[in-house]
Amino acid sequence: VHVGAAAGKIQINGSWIPLSKYRVADALGQPQFQAEDGDVYIRGHHAVKVYMDPETGRLAGVDFFDQASE
């Protein structure tokens, strides 16, 4: 599932989180991996990747992955 930055917010575990780099990091904690294009958070069989715009450093979008989707 992909959520673009234009959505303005995402819902994680019943809580609405504004789509900003710092607010998402506050909600998810320390990323398990840092890639060139963003941060990756692993939670059990789920992963969340937060993409950053390389030119502005602003959040560009968020992808949610489930191990069952492989």
C-alpha cells in the first residue's frame, strides 16, 4: 500500500499521524534501516518504508508491506 505525501496523514494502529518526516519518526521510533531514498521500519511480519525527496529532504510518501504480499 502506498500513501503519497499529498494525503497529509496516515493512520497507524488507530492513530492519525501527519505526514512529516519528524512526526512519522516520533510515531515509529528508530528505523531498522536507512536507505538512500528513506527509512525502513520492521514490525514483525510488516514493514513500513518512509520515502524522502532527495532534493528537499521532505517526506515524499509511505509504503506499507506485509510478508504475505511476497
